[in-house]
Amino acid sequence: MASERSEVDERLIARFNQELGTDLKNMHKCADLVKYYRSELEDLRDRITVTEADCIPSVKSVVLTSQSLLSELQSKEATIGDYNAKVTQRIETHRQLMETVGARMEQIRELQTVRDYLALVQDVTNISEALEASMNAKDDGKPVALYVALAGPNSVLDRLGGIEAPQLKMYARSTAFHWHDVLLQKYSVEFESLLKTIKWPNLNQTLEQFNPSKDHIHKLVLLSESLFLLKLPGDQDLLSVKLTPSIYCRPYSAPIELFVKPFRQRFKFHFTGHKQTNRLDRPEWYLTQVLQWAKENHIFVGQHFQSPALRAGITNSNVRLEFVRGLVQLAVEKLAVDIEQIVRDEALFAHLIDEVLAFEEDLKLTLGYPTSFPSVVSVLLQPVYFLKWMAIEEKFTTDKMDAMLSTDDPFELLDPANLDELKIPKCADQFVRLLDAIKERYRSLPQPGQRLQFLDLQLKLIDNFRRRLVQLYNDPTNAANPTKIINAIHYLTSVLRDWGESVHYLHLHATLYGPDSDEISSVFDRTIEELDHWQHTLVNGLVTWIVHEITVRSRPYRYDLWPSMGVHDAKETLAVSASASEMFQTAIKLLHDMEQELSANVFSVVLRMIAGQLDEWMVASMVMNTKFSAGGIQQFAYDMTRNLFVMFGQYTDHPKLLFKRTNDACILLTLPLGSALLLRETLRNETTESEDVTRALREIGIVICNKGTALDVLDRRNDMPAIG
């Protein structure tokens, strides 16, 4: 309950507690306090009563003001009712007025709609009548202007766009289509008549030989501008022509259609029906004819008729290319009819593919035909035919690859008389050319997915080629030199690395993995990785065989009289050990053969690997397995530094770097006895820091031997006293 007390209650309680104190005996004072406070309250009430003479002036003023305002508010409240009644009556009056005006306005709007409707009807009728009247007039431009007013930009049809009047729209569109057909017929007849006058089409003539008069050209230009303006009513972007069930293109303008019409008639005459020129096995006949017509006439069309097209508002069309497109469409329509029969015969279909690709390439290179335009190859790219195409490509390329490896000597070098550093086998060069030919066949295909399917075919062929090379390498009956197989793999790998950085394959990489992919930098990365693995495997096998051939002839050398060999007479010239002659001769021959047979890059790798394995063998099997007298040390150091190192020095500038262990062993063996003893003491001293050991070895030229190996080599010397 204490929480419900107000601030005044708390103050009163505190006041009473102060007056009464803590002694219960003071409770009798409560009655006195009640009397005292009652007296005080009555006195206060009298003081704030306005009628009393001793009322506080400020309180009296406030009370009087409040009473005056209260009276005024009561008076205002009495008038609110009157105002409310008046306002309600006024609102009702205005509401009735708005209903009356609204009905009238609705009638006005209906009349305006009828007026606008009739005005549009009248406009269509007037234009139609004006067109009728102008058909036989001398002003050839007036009918076109009237048609543009009916169906062109900002025309009557445009004004109908936002109006709900289906019957009126139907009437206007029907009228527009009627006059479009009438005017098109009128100007087309005149245009065709002029074309005949100038002896169009131009066949088998150069542009200089085909030279119509300027007057005829001027009339054709004027007529073409009128024809360009005679567009079909409606949105031009929605118009399309269906060439095949899956190939659509936008219609070309009337002048282009009239230019193409004579060619269409000739094309139909020669390449349809039972004519001898209409043969399924000779698609190149009509493709070549279309290409020839285009080359002979496209410049004339572009020179004279691009400007009238621009004046007619056609800014997004190249008239020259539109003419070429019209001719190409003849071949597309022809192939769309023939392909059902051609695809049943694999040989015919393969021949068709070759001819179509050659046609497309010539079309793009000589005439600049855009990839986005309908093309003959589009017929082949329909799914059912594209699958057949891919199957033929795979079969053809696989057979060709097999044929490359089945010749008498597929690994014959390209130019034995002028060997280059790559040492390219013939089959590897042919295979790379095959891959490049595949790329040329598909690089212009319009869809990335189609190009990726051909890329997949290339990758599959590369994998098959690699497998065949490895099989040949492992086949004991195969007569091919292993080095040439390694060269083939190395050359293919080098080519793929270069191709991976070309624009064509970078685009495919971006399509396949995304432009921001960090995992793979080239479409050939995984293939190159596999080829590198097998090249490394084959090179390892080759190096192992070479080192074995060398070391197997080392027995006489290893068991020579090294512990008891006398010091060589300083007056005589040292010669290589007789016991090493067979081993060194084998090494010389094999290195020479490898240098002649392997490409420069592969030989460099093989040379380092052979040297590395011989270096380890020479220390582990030769130095560590014998004792050396002073004469033996002298002879061994000469054999190594003046013969073995020099032998490899024919192929590298710094042979010592290839034989770091052997060179270190020679340094330790030839070290003066005093220096050798001091070095051994330093190395054996357990208190010597590792840094001091390293420094001591480096000071005498030791590069790779550690402390333990250095001590073992020093112990091979007969002149070193035994320890302990």
C-alpha cells in the first residue's frame, strides 16, 4: 500500500511524525493537531473566497479571469450548434450540386470520347480517301507521306495505342494493311521495271562492267526510299520469318526483297526439281553460286541504297549485308529441305559439313557476314543434326589419329636434314594439325555450348593420343625409338601451353569455369598435367636405363688398385684410367645419342637427371667402398674432373654443379694431409658449433657434403692415421 501513497501523503506523514515524535505518550496531541489544522484550513478557505474582503488579490484576479473565460466558452459553445446546422445544410447543398454536375460531366466525357472516336474514324477515312485520290497523281511522294501519317511514327495507329476501342483498331489496322499492300504493289512494279531496265541482276560481271545510267540510279534510289518507308503496321521488332522449325529471322525490307527476287527465281530454276544441277552430293554448287552472286552485287547495293534507308529512318540496318543475308537465305531454305535425305548417308553428310564450313568461312572473310545473322550452318546446328555431326567428327578424327600412328615410320622427324631443337615427330605434328583443324571448324559457331562440345572432343582425342603413345613406349615389339615418343609428348604439351593462352581458348575457359576462376588458368591444365606426369614417367625410365648401362660397365673401375696405386710421375701426362674406358665410352655414346634424338628442353632435363644419379652412385658405390692411396686419389680426381666433368661440359657450361657430391669428394680426397687432419679434428670435436662446421667446409669449397659424409670421405684416404 505504501507504493500507492502520493507525494502529498508522504509529506503529511512526515509532518505528523515530526510533530508527534517517537514517544507514544504524545498521542494525546493528535486531537490538538486536528483542531489546529482544521482552523488553518478554514482560514485559508476564507482567504481565497472572492467575496471576502481579505482575499489575496492575485488569487482573486485569477478566479475572476477564469470565470470570465468560462462564461465566454459557454457562450461560444452555444453558437457551435448553430454553425454545425448551417455547415451541414451547406454540405448537403454542395453534394446535390456535385451529383448534378458529375452526371453532366460524365455525359460530356462520353460526348468527347464519341467525338474523338469519330475524329479518328474520320482521319482514317480522310487518309484512305486521300490515298485513293493520290494513286494516279504525279507526285509519287504524297501516297507514302499519307501512309506514314496512317501507320508510321506518331501516326493514327499510334494514337490508338492507349484507347480501348477494338473495333476502331481493327478498322484502322485493316485500312493500313490494305494500303500497305496497294502501295507496295505499286512501287514494287515500278522498282522491278527499273531493275529490268538496268539489266539487274548483275551476273558474271564486275562492278565496272555493270554501269547503269545516273538517271536510272536516281529513280531507283527515290523508289527505294518510298519502299523503305512502307513498313508493315505494328512493332517491327516483333516481326519474324520462320525458315525452319528452329530458325527464325527478321524479315528484310521491300527493296532488298526485290533485289533478291531475280536471284531467287534463278536459284529455284537451277537447284530444285529434276535439274541436273540439283544434286544432294554437290551442295557446293549452290553454295558457290550464292557466294558468287553476293560478291558480284553487294557493293552496288550498299553504295546506292544505304543512304535512302537512313533517310527513311532505318538506322540499325546495313543494306549491303541485308542483301547478302537475302541470298544466304536461299541456301538456308534449300538445305532445310535437303538435309533430311542427306543425313541418312554418312558420307553425304560429312561432305556437306565440309562444304558448309568452307562457305561460312569465305562468307565471313570476304563479305564480313556477321555471326548473328542466319547462316547455312544454323541448319546443321539443330540438335538432331548436331548430334550426328559430333558423332561423325569423333569417328573421322579418331580414324585419322589411328592412321597417323599406323604408317611405316610415324615417329620420323619432320626434317632430318635440318633438325630443330624440338625434334618433332611426324605423327605429333600431324596430330597437332588435326586438333587445329578441329578448332578452325568450330571456332565461329554461334553458341558457346556448341564450341565446348568440340573442345571436349579435342580433349578426348588428346587423351587417346597420349594413351597410344604410352602403349607404344611399353610395347616390346614396337620398333619406335622411346626418345621420339617422349619428344611427341613434349611437343604436344608445349603446343597446348601456348594454345591455352590464346584468345579463343581463354574465351572457352571463361565460359566453362567463369572469368574469376582461380583454380584453373587454361582449358588444357588438367590435360597438360597428365601429359607432364607421363613425360616425367617415361623420362625417368629412360634415365634409369641409361645410368644402368653406364654403371653396369663400372666393375673394372670400381675394383681397380685404388688402395695401392702409386703416385704418377710428374714428368708424364696423366691419362684416364684404362678400367674406366668402357664405362666412359658408353656414357659418351649415350649422351651423344640423347642429344641427337631428344628435343633440347627434354635433353636438358635428362642430362641433369643422369648427372644426378651418376653423382650419387659415384660417391655411394665408388668412393665409400674403397680406400685410396695418394696415387689412387690423384688418378680418381683426374678421371672425375678432367674426364667425367668435361664429358658433361660439352652440354652445359657448369658441369661441376651437376656433380656436387663427386666434386666435394675430390676436394676432400685431394686436400693436403695437414689440412685434412685439421678438418677432421674440427669435424670430430663435439664442442664445435654447427655454424663453425659449416664454415670450415665452405672454406675449402665443399658445397653439399655434410659433417658425417665429409668424415666418411676423409676416412677413405690411406694417409689419414687411424683414430683411437
